[in-house]
Amino acid sequence: MARLASPLLLGECAVRAPQNKPAQRLPMVNPSLNETLRGTAATNWLQIATLIETLLRSVELLTVEIEYEEVRVGVRDLSDPTYSVLARRLRARKDNIRATIVSLEMLDQEAPKAA
């Protein structure tokens, strides 16, 4: 029964715990934080610009593929029931990519205001 009288079982540990807590410290101010944020913003801007360029190239390629498909089928009118299903899907994809480009350009324009 001597073991049951240990400090852990009697709750003495809970009484001592606050005494063993390290003092709370204020967070250190990072003098290079602004530089880090500027560097991150520059990296993000570069990534966005690169992504926009890549997407613009994709739009160009899709335009060529759509034109090829329209010539192959011989129908260029979207309202024609015999218009190529592939060309129609490629057009939808191209429109989605253009919308993404517009969103990224808006994001890119807002970025300098935040910095």
C-alpha cells in the first residue's frame, strides 16, 4: 500500500505543475519579416505571371486545334447541328482558361496594393 501514497496519486503533481511552468515570453519581432513578405510577394507575382503565360500558350494551341477540327469537319458555324463535338468541347475549355487568365490578372493587379 505504500505505493498508493505516491505524489502522483495524491494529486500533489497538480499542485506543483504551475510552479514548473516556464514563464510566458512575448514573441520575438522578426526585423526581416517585411523583407520576407516582399520576397514572398515577388515570388508569388512571378509564379502568377508564369502561369498566365502558360495559359495563354494553351489558349493559342486550343485555337489551332479548334480551327483544324472545323476545317476537318467542314463546319464552322456553332449553331449548325453537325458542328464537331470535339471543337465544341475545345471551345468550352478555351473559354474556361480565358476566365482563369482574367481572374489571375485581377489577382496580379491587386497584389501591389496589398504590399
